[in-house]
Amino acid sequence: MSKGAIGCGLLGALLLLLVATAIGSHNRLVGLDERVEDAWSQVEDVYQRRADLAFDLVATVEGATDPETLASVVEARGKVGQLNLETAPDASQLGQFEAAQRELSSALGRLLAGLRRDPELAQREHVRQLQVQLEGIEDRIAVERERFNDTTLSYNKTRRRFPTVLLAFVTGLGVRPYFEPTKERNQPGVEP
């Protein structure tokens, strides 16, 4: 066998190894990207459940509590509903999403504080059930946000490694943003 044939064979094997590595790295990154999308859909689901519970709570106490507070919950819920994110958001969209959710949390907090001042209303079985469900959904929100951040961390770490960073650049798979921790809990002061 000639030196040229051996050299071509080695070069071909090296090229095949590089292509296999690139394909493996790309497939891993795409799989992690899909996991981020799945984690985002779980986050959206629990936030949507909270918005639905807010609507149910407003409908239940309408006419028996402060109309301005009810209007603020309805308005905040409307803003949340306008942010229809089909895929995991970029940093700007995530900021808008968090701001709308904080506004809804604040409005719900004011509504629930008003309910606590009216013991007769707060003791209604349906109102109590909604409060308990709202408290549970707030805990699920915290869990799903953490899961989203963990999944995003895994994706971002993999994306930054060589040679995946080159493939990510070529294929347009960018860095994913995280939910930033907030100083106050994202919970509207729910008490059963």
C-alpha cells in the first residue's frame, strides 16, 4: 500500500470522525432545545391555570367586593392573555411575560386581602376552594419555573461547549434566557 493511499485513508477517517462528532453534537443540542420547549409549555400551562382561577375568583366575588380591585384583576389577566408565546421566549419576551405575571399577582393579592376583610365572603365554600387551588398553583409555578431554568441551564452549557458552539452559530440555535429570581415571592398572599 502506498503512502498516498494510507494518507487518504487516514484523512477520510478523520473527516468521517469530525462529521460524526458534528452530527452527534447537533443532535444533542436539538434534543436539549426540545426539552427547553417542553419545559416552557409546562410553565405556560400552570400560569394559564392561574389566570383561569383568577377569572373564576372574580366571577365568584363580583358584586360583593371592591369593583376597582376586580377591574385591576380583569385588566391584569387580559394583559397576561395577550402574551401568547407559542415557543420558549427570548429575553425580551420573557421580561414582558414576567412583568404581566407580576401585575396579575399584585392584583390578586389586593383581591385576596379584600376577601380577608370580609369574613362572610371569605367563608363561602367556593371562595375557599378557589383560594386553596390558587395557593397550590402558585407552588406549581415555582416548581415549573425551576424546572425550566434547570433545563435551560443544561441547554446553554451544552451550547457553549466546543464544537457545539460552532454548530449552534451555524444553525441559529441561540442562548436561552432564564427566569430571574424575584425579591418577593411570585405569590399573591393566598391564605386558605
